Amino acid sequence: MNAMNSHSMPRRSTVVLVLAVAFGLMACLARWRSLENDTPRQRWWQERGPVVPHESFPADCSLCHAGDDWYSIRDDFVFDHAAETGVPLNDAHDRAECLRCHNDRGPVALYEQRGCRGCHEDVHRGQLGSECAACHDERTWRPNDIVTKHNETRFPLVGAHAAAACWTCHPGAEVDNFTRADTECVSCHMQDLARATNPDHQANGFTDDCNRCHIPTTWTGGGFSHPGFPLNGAHASLACDACHMGGVFTGLSTDCFSCHMSDYNGAQDHLANNYPTDCQRCHNTSSWTPANFNHGGISSGCDVCHLDDYLGTNDPDHQLAGFPTSCEACHNTNGWDGANFIHSFPIRGGPHGNLSCNDCHLAPSDFVSFSCTHCHEHRQSEMDDKHHEVNGYSWDSPSCLACHPNGRH
């Protein structure tokens, strides 16, 4: 039993000690909370005592105090701080307890000369200058518009940097220590550099000046300005090692054929026809097909390619009829058949519209000279007798339709 008591006594002492420490911490915490949170001006915290100098105050204490104690202020107490002192109390300052400024530290004028630091501790340790109003205002102690203000420094916050927590670059920011940070990318992105293996940045010496390839909006999809060979079209989506094999980034040819030899050899007739290997004459970087070849230097005359078609045509016989070799006068590139000849003799409408060529043009020579009387038999004497008064009349004129529409009298 004694042995048991001897072992239990230290344990009880330990428990008592722990409880004492705990209650002490709770008391300190309660005191800290009282100090941290403002007490309304009409209810001073009595433990601070009446330390405001009263030499210039009226002798009638009831003007401000209520009851028999010295820390309860009348509910209807009003003091126009701006009118009486010339110093307006705005926002959070208007809600602060009087003793926050008027206390036993001495006359207000002494620490008022220090500005904000007269009352507010500089938790930034002088790192951000003495002008607190550059980041803070009287509404709340929380800083305002930090991203915009940071843009006035040597490192504007753009893209992903604007969303980053302050302590990712300023390790002491959790305790308001904003020591100047190094603006070199690798100072924060050393681990990203070590992980970059496509291509291997360290092996190729890509260890500084990250903004040559990367942008703050996103780490992937580098924005490298490819000197000497713009990466546009299909080239823009290629992985680096599609051209830079084996991690070689220097001395690579910019000639299309150096990468597209297999495409050239596999293309129909390129090799057989000895097409040039400067691929950009027909192809572009947006798509390999279709090609767009500029036929400069080749004759545009149809008969260069279609002379056999011209000579072999017998309905009508183009060569015997003396038709010109300018095929586009009747034909188009949509189809060889169904020629659209502009007839010098109007045949649209009426009985002429349904005739085929050989109904009137019985022989090839008939395509050269032709008139109405070629098909319509009339005695010249009879025609001359009836038309001698017609202005411009001629026996073999093809202009009969001017007076005889559709070939009718």
C-alpha cells in the first residue's frame, strides 16, 4: 500500500501542475483577448485604470462618468473629436476605446508625430517602408488591392503568380515578414527545372531565363520563340523531340526535306517525275494535303494539252470547219461535252432552238458563211422584188430575223 502511494504521489503532482499551467494559459488567453478586442468607449477596461490626464477636464465628473466607479462612462456621452481636437476619427478609429491612444505612454502629440507606427507596431520590420496607408486604410487592418500594388515592384504578379500565396515566394509572410525575394525564376522553380525531362533541361543547359519558353499563365505549353524557323500550323503542336531527336538542339536543318523525306518518297509520282524537294512550293504547314501548286511558266493555251481532242472531234469537225483552237470559246473546265457556243446567228426560241448543228450546217464549210436562204429556198428575183424598199436589204444577209422573228412571215 505504501509502495503504491509512493508511486501515485508524483503522478498527482504532475496532474496538479498540468492543470495549473492550463488554467494559467487560459487566463493569459482571456487577458490577451481583452487586450486584442476593442472595448466600447463607454466601458473602459477597469484594470487599465484612469490614466487619461484630466487637468484640462471640467470639474463636474458626472458629465462623463456614471455611478460611483471611474471606468463606467455615461451611455449618452458624446464627444466630437474632430471639432474639439481637429483630428477626425474615421471608421475603425471611431470605434476604438479612448485608452488605445490616451494612456500612460505620454502625451498623444509625442507618438502622433510617428504616424501609424506611433500606435501600430511595424510587424513588417521596416521591409515595406513607413507609409502604412499604401496598403492599409482605416476601415480594416487587412491590406487592400495587393496584386495591383505588387505590380509597381520589379516583379508584377501576372497569371498564376497572382493566385499564389504570398509565403510561396516570401517564406516569412506568415508572420508579416516580407523580405525582398529573388526574382529569378529558378529561385522558386528549381524543382520544376529538375523534373523537366522532355526535353532534358539540365542536360541541354536550359537552366536559366525560363521566360524564354514559359509564361506565367501556365507552366506547360512553352511559348518558346523558335529562331530561324517559326513554329506555326502543324509544327506548333509537335513535341520538341519530333525534330530534335536524341536531345540535339543545335545544327538542325530548316529544309523541309530533312524531316519530310519519307513523305516525299511516299507521295505518288513525286520521285518518278523528279519534283523539287522544296516542299513549300506546293504544301504549307497547316496541312500536308491538299497541295496548292503555282503553275507559273506553263502555257495556258488549251490546245497544248487538248490538241488531240480538237483534231478528233467530228461533230462538227473542228479542223475542217476552221474552228479556232481557243477551246474556252465553247467549252469550260467542268466538262468537255455540252459546248456552249455563242451563235452569231440568233437561234434561241422558235423552230431554230430545237435544231442540231448538222440540220443547217450540212458540210464543214457551211460553218464559215451562212444565211437564212441557205436553208429556206426563195427566188432571188422574188426576194428582190418584195424587199427593194427595205433599208439595208441584201439577198444573202443573215439579218432576216430582224423583220421575221422566229423565221415566220
